[in-house]
Amino acid sequence: MQKILCVDDAPDVLLMMEQIFQGYDYSLASSLQQASGLVDRSKYSVILLDVELPDGSGFDFMTSAIGRLNGSQIIFLTGRNDIASKASAFSLGADDYVVKPFDPTELKFRVDAKLRKAAASVNQQSLLRVGGLVCNLQDQTVCKTDSGEPLDLTFIEFKIFRLLATTPNKIFGRSEILDRVWGHAVSVTDRVVDVHISNLRKKIMNNGVTIEAVIGTGYRILNEPVKEPSLAASSN
């Protein structure tokens, strides 16, 4: 089920959100700190974001967290009705802008429209290609692009590969990998991450993909240069 995140410090607005989104999978946050923790742990299809919050600006949050929002549809929900604020929101990439006070039914219609758009986007982006491998996000498989042969990955290995492959060249620290793959499993250590990545490396080798260890930091996935066939070879 698609998820909705509502970020607002007004208790009456959060109460209204609970009423509007009964039957939906939603989360509530009253500060940017809470919102940041939630987006680090889960993907939200739609985020309703107030502009003025106790610990900062919704505009600044969208700018700083853009790499962690994973394509979420952003609807600013605010009392600001001036053109400058609206221009700032849309220049940052907002998908909608709703001024308080708002009609609950209209807001629900707007969110439903964004959820449909998000679902269509997910369907279009269900295949993630890295080097000579393709990761099917729906089937949770990784296959060779040339033969279609699936790699024999464990569930944890798939989750690690998917995480690293979503942003090639980005360095993921061990603590972030632990949180994003295992969640709050307190018995899992950095050493466990290293072991799983070592096993994953062996399974993906010779497929145009490398998992590089960045000393003292973590890991990142790299596309290897594709070797073009030589003219002599192609003429034979």
C-alpha cells in the first residue's frame, strides 16, 4: 500500500489528517526532525509538508532531503498565500500547493490524484539497470541483461544491491545500510554488513558492476566501463 506522510505542527491539522486519511497508510510528524527520521526509514508516495515548522522551514527541508525523498510527490500545505512563497515552492519542485484553511474533501481528491501519479511512476520505473544487471523491484530479482539468468541472491543481498543501485556512485555508510536494510535489529553489527557485501560481490562479479569499499566510510556501487568489441573481432 502507498504511504502518506503529513508534516504539520498544528494539532487541529493533524487531527483533520487522521479523519481525512482513514483507511490509508499514513504517518504524522509535528517537526522536521520527526519527518527526517520517517523518510529515512520508509518511502512515502505523497508528503504533505507545512512551510513553517518549529525547527525550520519546509522549503529548506525539501532542499536538504531531496536525495532521500525517493521521488515522493510533495504537496506544500501552508497558510502562506503570497506569490513569492508559491514561486519558491514550485521552483524547488513541489507538485502542488494548498493554502490553509482548506476543504478536506478537496485535499483528499488532490492526494488521490498524486497517489495515482506515483503508482504510474513506480510501474514505469520497476526495472533498475546497472551495468550488465537488471534489478526488478517488483519481483525482487536481479538478472543478467544478456541472458536473463537470475542471480541466486538472498533476500538481504537483494535489499543491499537495490539500495546501492538506486544511486550509483553514492557512498552509503555502514550505519545507513544497517538502518535501511535491517531496520532496528539491534543484534546486527557492521561486521554483518561486510560479510553480506562480500558474498554479494562474488555473485555479481563479471557483470559490469563493482561494489567498492570506501575506507572508513562505507560502500558504493560503480558501473564498470563497457568493453567495446574490437574491429578485428567484429570482422571475423
